[in-house]
Amino acid sequence: MKIKPVVAIVGRPNVGKSALFNKLSGRRIAIVEDTPGVTRDRIYADCEWLSHNFTIIDTGGIEPYNKDAIVSAMRRQAELAIESADVIIFLTDIRDGVTSADADVAAILQKSSKPVVLVCNKADSTGAPPAELYEFYNLGLGDPFAVSSIHGLGLGDMLDKVVSYFGRATDDGYDEEVIRVSVIGKPNVGKSSFINRVLGEERHIVSETAGTTRDAVDSLVTRNGKNYVFVDTAGMRKRGKIEESIEHYSVIRALTAIDRSDVCLMMIDAEAGVTEQDTKIAGYAHEQGRAIIIAVNKWDLIDKDTKTMDNYRRDIYRDFSFLSYAPSIFISSKTGKRVEEVFPLIDYVAEKHATRVTTGMLNDCINEATAMVQPPSDKGRRLKIMYATQSGVKPPTFIIFVNDMELFHFSYRRYIENRIRETFSLDGTPIRIIAREK
């Protein structure tokens, strides 16, 4: 499976990193202010260039010898971004020339052994490269690119260079037959305990201190002749509670693990129930189109009667309304209760995630659905679904051609989606419906 590369934008403060980030991401996410130190946290977004999809990280500025507590934290975050990145954009200010801080950052980047693209920002005039550009060869990082983040000048050549490095580290090394499972959830819900139970050994550190797992760690597991790769991801907390810069780095790793997984095991603490942060984590996995299983851990700590499980399951799907398709299981990583039953569920949702439906059967399903519930109409014009076909898997993606896009309302789209799901038993996986006008 291809791994989405990570590109980090680093440099000293106030060289325009956030402006470049906003330009590349296509939306204003990072705060842009002409004051050093405004960007204190790393921010990430998905980007695309020449059919290459990648994640870009904005970082706080690096000031190697500043002892200020906030500046030191920013520096540590930038260093951690460098560690997690596949390619680094080193941004400088062409108007300032090469500063001692630029030289210090360049030295840090050279030690990282990561591909570095040297970029000179604020070259706001068109035409031949300014003479000041050649001074930056002294940094020893190859050819510099003159760009203007504000006006978008020179970004194409820069991105061509960035994506040229992606082929070096974009495969996870596992066969396509291997099912990749990321174990996700808040800190301290028992993700590491679960994987230790599956492995039968204490490979992952288990502690009551939330945030013990800092990185995303792969573990190869074989059951009944099938291979699985489990990824124990660091727990993701609310942004306000992420006090250590290293936890920001963990979140990037966790999101990357979701991006390269087939199945996400969404782990819930049975005592705490579903929290707001749980819905955000599960929402990210849902938006990325991953098959999802809801695993309620620490079930051994709950006082139970004959209706406890049913009531708890009802509450789960009330809070996870967008995951009505996801199966749920109640486990105890500590005692091993139902842990082995997770594997048949993984097999099941992975199969559904890769389901292909013939065009004939798909159109029969939609014709039957439109006969049962008439499509909506407006001012005498009625929606007509002309034709449908499946365009992809993981998740199953269907293109539906209609006569008028505006008539294909959300509610009727949801109805068609539910009919497709019911007809072809697509449990455990999200479905993508793409409408096109014909």
C-alpha cells in the first residue's frame, strides 16, 4: 500500500511559512501575522500536485540558541516535524539574505539526512531570478527556488522538486494481501494492552499515564493462515490538552497510520463512554474512507445485567450517528475476553471494504429503489437517475449520473446509499456516492 508522504515547512521565524502553507493547502488554515512566533503549533493539511497526494505540516520557527520557553517548545516541534517528514521545505527570506539563523537551521537539516528543498520566499517580482538568490548556495543545500507565497510565483517548480523525492519512501513494504489495522482512540483506552494481548508478549509499553505511546508502531500478526499488520497509534487528545510538543508529533503519526490502513479499530473506554474527542477521531477515519470496527474496551470493569450491552450499544450509535454501518464488539484487553473474536470481524469488514458490484446489479438496485420511493421534484421538473457504475473500492465508490444535480438532494442521496448498503450487505465500510450531471 502506498503511504501518503509528509512534507514539513521549516525555517526561522517570520519568513512566510504559514503564508506558503495556506497557499499550498488552498485555504486559510494557519494564522498569518508579521510578528515572529505567531505559529506555535504544527498544523497539517492534505495537498495534491501532479496526481501526488501528500500531507503538509506548518511549523513554528526554529531559533536554535534562543532560551525562551515558548521559542524552545516551537524549536522542538519543528525538530519533531523534521523527524516525521519524508521531504523538508526549508524556507528563507530572500530580502534578508542568508542569516546566521538560516545557517544554523541548514546545519540541523543536513544532519537529518532527509531530502531538503531550499526555497527563498518573498521574491515578489516576475522575470529573471534576483541576484540575491545566488547567496543561498552558501548553505550547501543545492539549488534554491525563488518563490512568492503571497502571489504564488515559482511554486510549480518548487513542487516538482518536492514530489520528485516521493518515490523513495512511499511503500510500507507489506503485500497487498496483508490487512492493515490501525488501533485508534484517545490516550489510555487500552490500545497497547490490546496489541500486547494479540501478540502474546509485552512489546508495547503499558502505563496508566496517558500518552505513553508516542509513535505508531507496526506489529505483524498471523491468525488462521492470514496476516495482519496492527499499528498501535498514540492517543489523540483535544488540542488544548496537548501540552508536550512531542504529542503533536504523535498525532501526525496517528493520522498517517489511519491513512495507510484498511481497517480502523476504534477503541472506546467502557467506563468513560463515547466522548467528543472519540467522535472527532472516528470522524477522521470515516472521512478517509476506512472500514471501521467499534471496540469497547475494559468491559470487565462494568457492572452488568441482561440489558447492559444492548443499552450501551444503543448509546454508542446515538453518539456515533455517522457510524451506523460499523459493527461493535465488547472486549477486555486485560482478561482477553472476546479479543480473538475481533479477527473474524476484521476479515468481514475488510472484505466489504473491497467489494465490487456489477454494473447490472447496481442499476437493478437503483431502479428498484426509485420505484419504491419517487425521486424529488421541483417546479415540475423531477430528478431522473440515468445510470450508475462503481468506480473504485476501499471504500466502495459509485458514480451516479442524473439529469439535474440540484434535484439530487442530500436526503435522497442518503436513501440511495442506504439501499445500496442493504442490497449488497456493505456493513463495516463507508460508501462514497459521486453524482454527475448527464
